[in-house]
Amino acid sequence: MLNPWRLRLLGLLDSLGTVRAVAETLHLSPSTVSQQLAVLETETRSRLLERSGRRVRLTRSGVVLARRGRQILDLMTETEAELRALNDEPIGIVRLGVFQSAIHPLAVPATTQLAHAEPHLQVELVEAEPHESGAALRTGELDVIVTTTDYVEFPWGRDLEIIPLGSDPVVLVLPRGHPLARRRVVDLAACAEEPWACDRPGSYMADLTLRLCRESGFEPRVVCRFGNYLLLLQHVEAGRSVALLPALAAGSGHSVVTRELATPVHRNVTIVVRRGTAPRAAVDAVVGALQDHADIPALSAPGRGEE
């Protein structure tokens, strides 16, 4: 009998590439992951892994089982949901991954609404940035994500259903009293000599900031990197840097000013779920609550892409 937990470990190894990455994702030790994968090899009577230097990689049998394993796990989840929701009542746990700037204006109101309307539905809200959430959705760690499909490094395939939510402008964030704050619209080239606050390397906003600065003819002098936008905004507020942020992230409550860019840039905000599964009342309820949001000034109607 195939063990669902060990199938999940193999699928994560296929997606993440290393035993250590799988262990960190699941808060396990690398030795525990390796032991469980060895048990899976025994159960299947197949060689699933082979060593390549200090790392391991999947054999052809391992790749086949990892891909089939995802299908098996999705089918088990579907079946369980169907059995528990024969009356179409949303029941069970839905893991919702949302990038941090959309958590309070979008996800918290949606989950609050669901807590009152669907008492048998539990939504687990997870912060997941665009460079993280797509892979987590595909491997089954998340069931619904709010992300941006402008993150081109992730392969948005036909196995995923993309539901547009709106368009969020990218703005320049300045300390109050900064000379550029006197302008309504700022050409990014005017910031060539400024110190910059950025997101973590490899993240969507860090890559976007680097690209836009280079397109404006300069390499940004990065003086700090924070994965937490609150810390980033506080650094700008203290007069220590400038930054590019989505308008959703640069809301009120901080002593900063935001300015439009001379060449406008927007990110498309979307809901994404896995395709190819039977209708799940719980997932549908979460998607519906996210779509039924109150007016968010920073989020315009769907359909306006990056310019």
C-alpha cells in the first residue's frame, strides 16, 4: 500500500530539488525525510533516488511516482471532500496562501465573512509571496492562492485556473519632506543616487525593482532588505531609503508619501486554484469570498496589466 505522507515527501523533493529544502518546508530533520523516502523505496520495491555528488535526485521511477503521487493525493482530497460535502455545504480545511500586502485588505475580510457564513469551514491563512505560492499550490501545500501571474519565473501551466481579481499599481515610496515628494509623477532615473530598501533577493518585488531601475539606466544601491513590508516602510519613514512597493502595501499609517511612476507599472492580482479536480464546495466558497470584497482603492478592476 502506498503511504500518502511519503508520496507527498517524494512530490516535494521533485518540486524543491533537495532533501534539506523538503525538511525545512515541513519542519522536519533531513534525516527523517531521508528515512521516510527509504521506506517508500522498500514499499514500492523500486529505486526512486540516486546520489549525484552530495545531493540526491529522482530516478525515472522516482519522477513517475512523484507525478502520479500528486494526482493520487489530489484524488484522495477530492474524494474526502465529496464524502463530507454531499449536501454541497462547505466543510473541512482550505489552506489559503496570500502575499503579505493583500492579507489585511483582502484575505482577513474574506475569512471573517466565511467564519460567520460557513461554520463548518476552516480557512488556514498562510503568508506566501509570489515566488513561493505557485509551487506550494501545485504540490498541494496550499489549496487557493492570491498572487500575481506577472511573476514569469514560475510556469503558469494549464493545470492551474487563474481568476483575475484586479490591478495594483507599483508606486515610489519616499520619506516625507523628500525633494522628489514635491512632484506628482516621478521619473525613476531621478532616484539613481538614492539608497534603496528592497525585498529579499529572488522575490517578485526585488526582481521587479532591479529590472525597473536598470531600465532607467542605473543599478540601485541597496542598503537594506526586508521580507516584511512593515519594516521596509519604517526604514523609508526614518529617511534612510526609498523603495518601490505595490500600492496595496503602501497604505496609510506610515509617515511616507507615494508617487506615481512616469512609466506606469501595474501587477495583475489573481486568485489561482488547481484545475482538473471535481468541484469542491469549500474551495469555491473561499474563492467567492475573495471575489466579493469591498472596494479597495489600490485595487482597480481586472484586466489592466503591467505597462
